[in-house]
Amino acid sequence: MTDLPWKRIVVKVGSALIAPHKQGCSSHYLLGIAQFITYCRAQGIQVVLVSSGSVAAGWHHFGVVDKPSVTVKKAMAAAGQADMMATWNKLFDFPTAQLLLTHGDLRNRDRYISIKDTIFSLLEHGLLPIINENDAVTADKLKVGDNDNLSAMVAAAADADTLIICSDVNGLYTQNPHENPDAQLIKQVTEINAEIYAMAGGASSAVGTGGMRTKIQAAKKAISHGIETFIINGFDADSFNQLLKGQNPGTLFTPDEKPMQDHLHWMTHTSQAQGEVIVENDFNISLDIHSEQLTSDDVVAINGDFSAGDTILVRKGDGTKLAKAKSNYSSCLLSFITDQDDREFASEFQQKTGPIISEKNIAILE
């Protein structure tokens, strides 16, 4: 083994590793992962585990159900989460802690900071945080939807330096390796662009919700925060042996040279826009420098129902996305100002109440 450069890592494990056949949890593939985590902790590396699998783990309690209803899947998640935590606890000789999150928790800035504080406190006291989406109670509009993207959000919140996403293949291939034997493994990716996304297919697991595309999305989120990301084969114990030797067993996504600041990363990749402010197609104000110059005169439409303090998307009428930002106005008040025929009144009103968005609360989109 070699001295590893990591200070804090996030390991993401999927449903197919937890309950491969929907017959309850299995430690068959988890033992190697648990040994890897144990070794990392012994080297002083802090570890956060993002573990899918609650629905798959609870499936067998409800008989043979090909397409369970949403209600039954929530019940499966409630039953399976307990089994899954029990299985992990059997594999570790140190204490663990369970955190169940929704996207509603992550996209709210105050709750996001609270999650960060909880993770840091658990790590400081030597516990292993085990995080999953709260599938038993969350509504669709509050779901992240897959734990690949959740793991990237958690890695950002935890200020991790490395994210390790376990897959059922060795990494990113030029084509789907399950369907094309000529597919070539890509060992390193320095830029995630349209070509990289085109290589990612759909979900290959019968029990998971993610595929290679969600893993690429997660890698994009992580590297923009300065977090190196590996996609490896979680079914192959040698993947973890190679990592411990300082080798790359799968695909390495190198972090951006200029990572986003934390609050801008949260605004871009975690916060969800609650509405839209539409501006003219010829709108040419540089929002990254002059965001406070956006006035009601520039706005042509308001979409959605949002409150002051919510995240909004600023885009042109032709669909071009300009920025995500914290709105200083509610949609109701902003619509009222925009609809005024008396532009002098609207201008004076805005001068008294302040800008629609502030420079410190805006993230420019690519």
C-alpha cells in the first residue's frame, strides 16, 4: 500500500451492490468496500459513504411485485433502509450515523449549511456518515432522483477532495461495454463536454435508478468544486486494491483548475430554480459584473411562483440561460412592477426597494 493523498473522500455505492437480486441485503460485494473504507480511516482519511439500496433491500418483504406503486416503493424504502444500515454496521467495528436527505434539504441554504455542520461534527468525532435519499417520505418535486448526483452534492457539502462512484463497469467507455465488445475504456477525462455525455448510455442495472449519464453529471458537479472523481467497478474487489496502491482502476475525472467558490457551486449545481425571469433576446448586460443593473425595464415575463430569497433562473426569450440567482423580489411583486405602464413609477419603486438580484448572489451559467 502507498501513502494516499486524500484528506476526505466520499464513496458512493449503488443498489445493485447492496441487494443484487432484490432478496434482501448481501455482504458479498460490500465486504471489499468496507475493508477499503476501514483502511482509509486507519490512514487518517475521513470517509463519507453515500449508499443507495433501500428500495431494493426492502423489495422481498412485499412479495413479487413487477411494478410497485409509489406508495409501495416508499414502504419498501422504509423497510429496506433499516436492513441496509444493519448490514453496513455488521461490516464495521466503528460507529456509523444515518443521514436521510431530500433535494428540498439541499437546495435550502440554511438547511444545506446545517447538513455541512452535521457531517463535519460526525467526522470530527470519528463516526462514519452513511447518507441516502429519504425515499420513504420525499415527494417527487423534492427528490434528487439518483444517488450519483446526490453523492456529488454531498462531496461538495463535505469539502471532499475525492469522490469515488462505484459502477457495474470499469469506468466510462467509448460505447456501452455490455452491448459492444469493441468499447474502449477511457482512463482519464480532463473536460466533460458533449462528446463525453454522448458516450454515456442509460441505466444498465435492473435495481438502480442511475446510469452512466448520471455518473457523468455527478462528475461534472464534483470537478467544478475541485474534487477529483473516479468511476470504478464496485463489483471487482481489485478496484479498491488498485486505489490503495495509488493506481487508477477505472476512469479519473480531473478537477477544474479554478474551482467554483462554495456558494456559487451551491447556486449552480444544488439549488433549484423556483421560477424564471425572462429578459429580451438582445439583453447584453454583463450579469457577472453588473447584475444589479437588471431592472424591470429589461424583464419581459415572469414564470413560476417564487418568494423573495428563492433561487431563480434568468434567461432570454429564446431560451438562452444566463444565470441562476437569489431573487430579492417575490414573483408577485416583480410581476406588479414589470406590468406598470408608468415606467418612472417602476424605476422609483425599484430604487427604493433595491435591485432584483445582487452581485454576491448570482452564478453565471455556461
